[in-house]
Amino acid sequence: MTPISTKWLPVTRESPCKICGRFQWCGLTSDGAAAICMRTESARPTRNGGFLHLLIEPRVYESPRRVFITSRSPAPDLTPLARQYQCAAPVDRLHAFAASLGLKTESMIAFGVGWNAESGAWAFPMTDPETGKVIGIRLRRQDGAKFSVKGGREGLFVPDRMGSDDEVLLILEGATDAIAAHGIGFPNAVGRPSCTGGTSHLVAMVKARKPSGIVVVADGDGPGTRGAETLARVLALHCRDVRVICPPEGCKDMRAWVATGATQATVERLIHAAEVRRATIRLKPNTWRDQ
């Protein structure tokens, strides 16, 4: 279906958001048929950190960043399959695999890593934090090739038991980086599926857990840094203490940093020195427009 071209306009005092009733940050279509609300979630997240709400059904709109929004079927429940893979993973082979990546076996177990004999690949479950169900499974062969179980969705790589909300929520890119951080003493380390993925799931987790602080760990490349900064701006709407750190030069990611000797104290020093990100969203008259 071809999206309907319409103009997006910022909300004002005279024309507030039809979803949350506020007059800042949100947007409305010029025909009043849809809204993007930065505060109230829907099943249609947009890349600017908001959520699309259709006020007149059925229609399909494109968001300010050309996000094509359509209805989706419910996420699958792959929890039984993930458990099957976990049971199929011999501890000695899991230990050898963890050692080859410079990770701790205990942390691999905490993240539910299993073995898919049919594909000859290790399985990393992705969870929906709102339901606690496994909705996707990433597969990784010994040669490094990566793919996913067919029919799954992107979720978060989350340990089976997280610490208290007083401990920092550490957000990393990918499963092995989260496992590496968990292994050096960060029980609330979670992995997003990519440098731009998992935003809506992370917002849901932050709203539910209300952590005292959030740290986004960027990979040491351009896309990783940009993705971390974008995520930090979104999460700053829901937490007062959001920071971004990057491993030191020569370490491309957290796993490489840990391999060179990084400890919990090393990471915490960098966290304490990082600037707190603040939510500063300003909409201009031409911010919401046809692309």
C-alpha cells in the first residue's frame, strides 16, 4: 500500500497532542488523522523515539523519517525453543566456546546461550522485556557467520536475573558485549540487536524498571557512536541520568576492552567522568513535513 502524503506539524498550545494533551515534542498531521506522541506508546514506534497513533482507520502514513508504518502480527513465543537449545548445549563445549570469545561461561548461561544442532550454531535468545518471552533467536556458527531463527523478531539480550534498579543499566550493542559486561560485574547489562535496534524495547524496560542511571556503551566506530547518541537522547526523556561511553582507542567494543583487561572499576571510572545527557527537544515549524 502506498503511504498517504501528508504534512507533519508540531503541536502548539492551541493545537495540543490528541494523545497526551501536551503542547511540546509531539506532532500531528495537517489533516488531523494521525499523531506522533513522544510520551504515550503504541504498537507503532518511529525512529525519532515517538509512537504513531492513527486517529482515523484504516490508513498508512509515513513518519518524518520515512518510516513506513503497517500493522504487524503478534510476536512469536520462542521461549520453548530457546530452552530446548539451552538443554542441548553441553557444558564443556559451552565453556570452550566462551573461552574462544574471552567470555565467562557463567555469564553465557545467564543469557540463555544454547546450541542449535541442526544449524551447527550457538543460539542467543532475544527477549521482549514487557512479556518476558523470547521473541527471536540469533544464531552464530563457529566460523563467525551470523543469522537468525526464521519467523522471530528483534528483542533484547537480557540475563535471566538482573540486579536491583539502584545498579546502573548498561546498554551495549549485541549479545557478546552484554555478556562481557555481565562477566566483569554488571548484572544489569543488556544488549540491543544492532546499533539502531531495540529502542522501543529499551524504552519499555526503562519505564518498567525506572533505573537510577543508564549508560549506553558505543562501539568504537561511526555507526556505533551515532546509534548510541541517538538512543541516549530518547532515553533521556525517561531517566534523568543517561550517559554515553566508548571503549578506549584500540578496542572496538566492550568484548575487546574486557579482553585487554578492563574491569568493573575501569568501566565505572569512565562512567563517572562521562557527561550526563539531557533531553532537549525543540520543534520548528518545518520540522514535521513531507520528506
